[in-house]
Amino acid sequence: MRLGSGTFAACCVVIEVLGVALFLRGFFPAPVCSFSETEHQTESPAPEPSAGAISNWTELPRPLFRKVVIMLIDALRDDFVFGSKGVKFMPYTTYLVEKGSSHSFVAEAKPPTVTMPRIKALMTGGLPGFIDVVRNLNSPALLEDNVITRAKAAGKRIIFYGDETWVKLFPKHFVEYDGTTSFFVSDYTEVDDNVTRHLDKVLKRRDWDVLILHYLGLDHIGHVSGPNSPLVGRKLSEMDSVLMKIHTSLLSEERETLLPNLLVLCGDHGMSEAGGHGASSVEEVNTALILISSAFERKPGDIRHPKYIQQTDLAATLSIGLGLPIPKSSIGSLIFPVVEGKPMREQLRFLHLNTVQLSKLLQENVPSYEKEPGFEQFKVSERLHGNWIRLYLEENNSEVLSNLGSKVRRQYLEALRTLSLSLSRQAAQYDIYSMAVGAVLVLEVLALLLPSLPRALTGKAELDVPLLSPASSLLFYLLLLALAALHVAVCTSTDSPCYLCSLPWLTAGGVLVLVSTLLCAVVSALAELLASGKRLRKNPPQSSSGWSGLDLLISLGTVGHALSLGASSFVEQEHQTWYFLVNTLCLALCHETYRHCFLGHDCARQRCPHAGEEFDWVAVAPQAKSTGPDVWELDRASKHPSPLEALRGPERWMVLVSPWVILTCCRLLRSLNQTGVQWAHRPDLGHWLTSSDHKAELSVLAAVSLIMIFVLVQKRCSLASKVAMAFGLLGIYCYRVAVGNLLFPWQQNNKGISKGITEARFVYVFVLGVLFTGTKDLLKSQIPATDFAVKTVGLWEIHSGFVLLAALLLRPHRLPVLVLGLAIQAVMARFVWTPLRHDAAQVAAMHYWFGQAFFYFQGNSNSIATVDISAGFVGLDAYAEVPAVLLTTLATYTGPVLWASHLLNFLTSEAGSGSALSHACFCYALICSLPVSAYIILVTSLRYHLFIWSVFSPKLLYEGMHLLITAAVCVFFTAMDQTNAKS
Amino acid sequence: MKDTDIKRLLYVHLLCIFSIILSIFIPSFFLENFSVLETHLTWLCICSVSVTAVNLVSYLVVKPNASSKRSSLSYKVTRFLKCCIYFLMSCFSFHVIFVLYGAPLTELALETFLLAVTLSTFTTVPCLCLLGPNFKAWLRVFSRNGVTSIWENSLQITTVSSFVGTWLGAFPIPLDWGRPWQEWPISCTLGATFGYVAGLVTSPLWIYWNRKKLTYKNN
Ligand SMILES: [Zn+2]
Ligand SMILES: [Zn+2]
């Protein structure tokens, strides 16, 4: 079967996307959990252990508290309460912490520090899988055992106000609720007022047992203006007054009922110095947790150093406090100070219940649980406990009893700590089979792409894909048979859940057919490569002109980058790698330019003698390595002399200066957003601009940027789209003013902050208008008689429509990224690629590199925290999943998409050779799938690495998404190429 | 004829390596607390000075390009001044390039500049000695198939390897090992030195190995 190399590459990338999806499904596993889900309701609690004597205490202990109020403040970092901010803005809380009857802790959240997994962790006590981040926007009901379900089953009446996520997680659990949406990040007063307004009414009532309040305002302030904004202080004092209200009301009620209540103040995750969250920095992980109850002793003193506990410990504590069984998959241990005031027998009972639950979980998740130190400690302490009970029942000497009791208690606490540690370390199991099949698919695609590189870049850009050849068919059937046998064997033997096995067998069979087809194709491609290699050796050609320095740099850089992903620091600091590579590329281009300018004659003389030979050689061995682009280049070179020598005056100067201009632009962009992990807290221009004191400067910058965008884009547009662009850019400024980011010159301080829906939709209209004009021009160019220029204009209009959309979605202080990107593209196209006559493959590779660098220039990083989710809600009234996801993706991948679309424009407008587009498409596909394949292998081998969840997994998600985008780009390229071929 | 040339090249290179090794050990006799890592800047100065001196002396003695026939004093002086200007210019342009690569603009400027000086010593000084202040000749040597003698060939190898060494020296900086030599610009200067030494060692060997294949326009 003959295929154009562009089409071939697009197919390959699409298959690769499938493979990566399968791999991801296997890689992000089900969390550590209890499998005996169905029977948990009927199971009786573990009885008190006893040696000899029979204990009479078999039912669950009574609840410790009558009512529980959980006040969850989103993104409540520990120092907001315990630090100087807390002292300043939360006087009542500080008083309670220092002098009141309370226990305060720093609760460590496990990454991903995103709201929904954190709520799950708080309520189930388990560690949710990483994939929950992805499901965060659309959370399904929580099916695991958790405190809320248990409480409801025990007849407790639960009321909830706050973040809607809870209502989605617990759809039928609350007797009364009011959910607020968390998606308008710029709204930080209304979300909380919606919670507080119910408070007066509810606190007076007596008909509830658990009240949960989830305040979102602080998190929103963090996302918009960071933890050092003055708004944080105001929000904290608001929260403090809410806490005071609840606490006084609970106290006055206690006076009547004489049963203690519990008030829990906690955060779900922290807030990084930039204001986001999602990763695992100290600021994001440490949250405040305060338990307030009159049952606790008043202990003034060591507040400045609250103890560190795990966030998952709260679930077990709440269960004990409410007299419920501990959730089955909870890995937390009881926060002991809570029960410290109780009699020894009760204390030991609570500890015993918790240890039994943990050891059961250990038995279910670890095959060799008996060798675990925690389990041994548990057995020892259970035996001691039994002895103690016997002594207790025999009414022994009280001093001996208390001494032995505290020994047992110490033993239990030790066992709890060890058990909970080993459970949290117990990495969730990977679905190795699905991962392997996915990885094999990806590697096969790479193995198919790599050997076809020389042939794909020949002048005709066509490939023989040996899909239907009869020789491979026997191999194919054999392979399929073997794979089917393997599949059956794997699926029947393992007892762990496996995604591929759970698929209907027709789908699984389809995957197997795909795997074996690709393997056959790879084998025959390799055989052919060997054969042609032999043929080449018989009549050896001169191959000195094969690799220029630039080719070497590009391939070494790509391979080196792929390998660097094995180190966690290089993943965290990947932006440094790209900046470094792009800088080196610019310097190499600089060297090349200077050589051509000053030694132009020498080079021409050296190149010319090859031309004749090479043409002969092409006739002999048409599939030989990388002759295509050279032929194309020489073809053009022989028609007219080197354009660099023809250049005189200012043009020549621009050629000489342009690499330095680009380098300077890159350096400027680099200091705009200090991204990554290691140096992310350093002050940068972006922080300076977004601080509220510099609104005027930001406004000027944004206005200048928007004007520059217009200037750079309008030249090649038709009149209609020029006008649309102008209005669109004006609309963007109005939108940003409406949202409160920018100022009009006549407006001194922003009063009304709206969501800017009208303005944003106004811009959307013009974006669609520009895109529509572009599409219309493209369609027009299909009519045979039209000018070729129509197509170029159409493509450029689509490009500019995209630029307009990006300008709307990007934060105003990131607009310079867009401007400088467009400027660099213009300079490169005019003064570097055209005069130096790089071939399509090289140009594509350079576009890819710049696209990657711009991905980081715009402030992204490989941690989830930097995804700007607010971009997904520009111009939307309510949360709508599809547009929100689409817009967020576009905003995140602005850089790569911008450069890909420029590549298309550049190659079409140059139009030197018909095959340029398919060369570029092939090169783009190859250069993108190389790091993906390498990364998949690396991640598989590093799956027990310490940083696998905090560093490597987010990067894997980014890579998957990037591959998806590349697939879309390649398909679009191929579509354009096809229309090219027709017209 | 060629073999003696290679031998002379080897001796010059060995002298250069020797001067670098001396610059590591000798100063500790005169200076207290001297060590390459802790008093890095001092070592950089000493190293650059000694390498420059050795280069100048050896090229004056060996005179690989005996083509400078005009030897009037004024010509020599202008040539020397030009060389100095070229050297300073190369220092500044290296500094600019480091900043473009992401070195901090205001902090650690002295460190960055000394790295630039060191790299210039390893690359520009031999170029000036051999080729003189002639930008076109430099470009010729550093383009493909542009070398005309084994001296130029070795110059190409040592210069490129110093650059590559500096380039590779930047890689450990983002790693989270927390070693003292990961600080800017220590790893880069060490990389440059190692690259230079590697170039000095390999270039005579490589030329010796390929002496049959190498044909120069002049020879
Ligand atoms: Zn949150
Ligand atoms: Zn948030």
C-alpha cells in the first residue's frame, strides 16, 4: 500500500495516541482500598481482646461528641493560622489555639493537592489515585466506604453548605444542602456569603448532628492574586468571625445538653507562593487542622509548634468521635490527644479498633503481611491488651493496672504509626498488562517511523507500507494467535483488576490485531531497510553531505532531551532544557548565517561539485538516506545564486542581527515567568506586573501588546478580517477591564468587577468571524481557477483567528509572550529560514523546539498547579464541561499550537516543493513521538520512584495531552496537504 | 615533515595541560586556604593567566605559521593592540551569551565575567596566536572543510571541545544534589577546563590517527 509520508505520519500518531491512552489507563491505578465492599454494613465491630476472661464489651463504643461541625476552608495553609497572619487576622482562633480547649495540628496532605482528592482523603481516610485530578472537574459519586456514608447509615442527620463537589460526591447523604460552584475563580465574596447566610438559622436548630461548611473564597483569592495579597487578610478575619459565631453557639448549646460538641477547622490543601496548588511543595502540602471541644483539657503553651499529622488521620478520628466504624480503606491513625481524657479502658478500645482496621487493610493489600513490622507489633499489643483486660476485670491493683495500661497504649500507638506508614507507602498496584500493551503500541509506532525516515524525506515523500503483503500474513496470524493465548493466560491468572481484561473481548481483540499488524509492518520495514543497506554497501555513495551541523544539533538535542526526562530534576526544570536548546539553536543559526554571509563563495564552490553526482546517485538508489531535501535544495540553488549574496544594505544587516534579536527576545520572555519548581519563588516580571500596585503599568503593557499583535498579524489578512481583528483586540481589552485585571485611562479605581461575559462573547464573535473568513478563503482556493494567494491568505486568517483567541484566554501579563512569539516567527521566516534555505524537515524541527520553549515561556510547568483553569470559564455563565476543557487546553498549549500553525503557513506560502508539507508533518510526528516513547519506558522503569506521583505522573499527563494535540496538528497538516495535491 | 609537526603540536599541548595542573597545585604553597572549589575565582584568574602565558610563549617559540614577513615594529604593535581588543571583545560577547543563556543579569556578574575570561583564554587566545585578529580566517577554520594545517585542525578541536565542555557543564546545575560545585558558574568553568584538556589530549592523537587521510590545501 502506498501512502504519502504525511498521511503515514498522521496515522502513526493517531495509533500512538491510542497506545498512550491505554498506558495511562493502566498506569493510573485504582487506589489502595478494601475489596470487601459489599459486606461492610453487616460486619460487627472487633470485640475487645481478652486473655482467658471474657469481656462484656462487644458493641461499638458510644460517640464522644453529640454534634460535629466541620469548617473546611479551601487552601488554608498552616501559616495562615499558626503564623504571623493568623495572629494578626484570626485573633479568636489564635486565642482558642493558645488558651482554649483545643488541639491544633499541621495536617500534611498528599499530592495531588487538588480539592476533590483531598475531600476524599479527609472523608475516607484513604489515598485517592492520581487520576482523580483528571476527574476533578466532573466528580462522580464516592463509592468507597467513608465517614459520611457511615454516619448516614447510623441515622445521623448531616447538613452541608459550600463547594458543590461535596454534593456530587455524596449525592443523597445530606438532609439539607446548598452547593456553590467553584468555577468562577475571580469571585471570592459571593461564594462565601452563600455559605454564611445559612448559618444563623442552622445554628439555632437542634435537628442535625453533623454540619459541614466548605469555604472557597480563600482558594479563589490565592488563584487570582496569590497568598500575599491584602485580600487574604480580610478573608481570614471573615473566617475568624464565622468560627467565633459557630463556637459560641455550640458552647451555649452545650450548657443545656451537657454533652460536648466538636468543632473542626481544617484546610483541604495549602497554597503555593504563586497562589496555585496541585503539586507537592511544602506550602501546598501543609494545612492547618484545629479540633475544638469542651471535652479537651485547656492546655496553654506549645501552640507555636503544632504537631505534624497526616490529613488521612481525620477520618478515623471523626469515626471514633461519632461512634461509627472506621472506614475500611482508611489508612490513617486515630489522633490520640482527642481521646486522651477518657478512661484507660476506652482509650485502649479505640486504639484496638483502629489497629484491627488497619491490619485488615494490610492483609488485603500486602500478600506477605505477616512479615510486616506493623503487623507483628499489632499482634504483640493485642496480646498485652488481653492481659490488661484480664487484670482489669479481676480488679487488680490500680497502679499496676495504669502502668501496664500506659505500656499497652504506647505499644498500640507504635503499631498504629508503623501500620499507617507502611500502608501509605504501599504503592497502588499498576495494571502492568495494560501498560505493557500500550507501551508496545507506542514503541511499535516509533519503530515504524524511525526506519522510514530516509524514505519519507525523499522528493516524492511516498512510502510503501507493507500491510497487505502475503509474506507477512503467516507471521501475522502466528503473532495474533500467540497474543491471544497470552491474553487469555494473563486474564485468567491474575486476580488484580486489569483494564484490558475487563474490556469486551471484541475490543480487546481489536487491540491485539493492531499490535500484531504493527509488529508485522515493523518487521518488514526493518527487513527492507537491511536489504537497501546491503544494496548501498555494494555501490557506496559519498554521504558527507548527509548531515549538516544543524541536523546533528537537532537530532542530538531531541535525543538528549528525551533521555533527560529520566531525572526528576530535569522533569521539574524541563523549561531550562528547552531554553538551553533553543538558545543553542539560535547560536548555531547565527554561525551558519555568518558563514554564508562572509564565506558565501567558498560554500557555494564546495557544494556545487556534489550536485551532479548526487543526481546520479538518486537514480541508482531512490530510497537512499536523506537525499530528498538536498535534491530539493540544490534544485533551487542551481536556479538562482545564494540569496545572501544578493542581499545588500539594511537587509543584509537584518540577517546578521536577527539571531541576536531572537536571543534577546527569548531572554526577556524567560524573565517574565519564573516557572518550574526550584526557582519558582524568585521574583519575576510577571509577579511584579500582577501585583495590585502596578495595574497602570500592566494596562499600558497589555495595550501595547494588543496593538503589536494587530500590527504583526494584519499584514497578510484580508480587509474584513483586519477589521474583525481590530474589534476583537479592543474587546479583549474591555474584557480584561471588566474582569478587573486592567484599567481604562479615565478610570482610577476599579469598582464593579463583573464576570465580563458580554465582552468575552463579543470577542468570541470576532474570533469566529475571522476563522469563518479563513475557512471561506480555503474553500475558495479549492476551485481550480483561483489564485494561489487566496489559500495563503485563508491559512493566515485561521492562524490569526487562533492568535485572537489566545490573546483572549491568556492572562494580560502573558500577552508579551504572544507578541514576541509572533515577532520571532516573522523575523525567523524573513531573515533566517528563507535566506538560508533550510529544508522543510529542519524548519519543522525548529518550529517544534520553539513551540516547546513557548509552552514554558507562557508560564506553564510540569506540575498540575500551573494550569490556568480560569481560562476555561472566559465568557461562560455556568460550568459547561466541553467548552471549558477545550478552552483550558487551548490556553495551556497556546505555544505549541501557535508554532505549528505558523509552520503550516510558512511552508504553504513558500511552496517550494509539493512535498514540503508532508516532510514537515512526518518530522513533526517523529520528533514528538520520540520523547513520548522514551518517557513511557522511563516511567515504567521508575514506577517505584519516590517522586513518581509528584513529579513524573503530572508530566505523563502533559505528554499525553501534547501527543493528542500533535495528532490533531498532523491530521490538519495532512488535510491541507491533500487539498494541495488536488488543487 | 608531518610527523615532526605532530610531535611539536603534542609538546605544546602537553605544556598547556601541565600549566593547568600547576595552576591547581602551585598556588596552595603561596596562598592560604587555596582550593579550586572554595577560592574558585582566584583559581580562575591564575589558570587563565598561566594558560595565556604558555600559549603565547609556545607559539612564539614554535611559530607554526611562519608567514608574517612584514615585521616592522608599528605593525607588531598595532597587531598586538588589535589582539587585545579582540580578546576583550570576546570576553564581553561571551558574557552576553551567558546572560542570554539565562545567567543572572545583575547578581554574580563578576563570576559570569570570569567564566567568560576563562573561556576566552581557552578559545580566543589560541585563535589570536595562530590566526591573528582576522575574523574571516576564524570563520573559515570553524566551518566544514576549512582547515589548512594541523595547527588549525587542532585549534578547531580544542576550541570546539572547550565550548562543548562549557555547554555540558551547565547540565548539573538544575539537579537537586546540593553539591557545592553545582553553583553557578563552577560547573561550567570545570566543564570548560575539562573540555579544553580533553581537546588538547585528543587533537594530536586524532591527527596522528588520521594523518593518511588528512590533506590540506597548502601541503
Ligand atoms: Zn481546594
Ligand atoms: Zn484551588
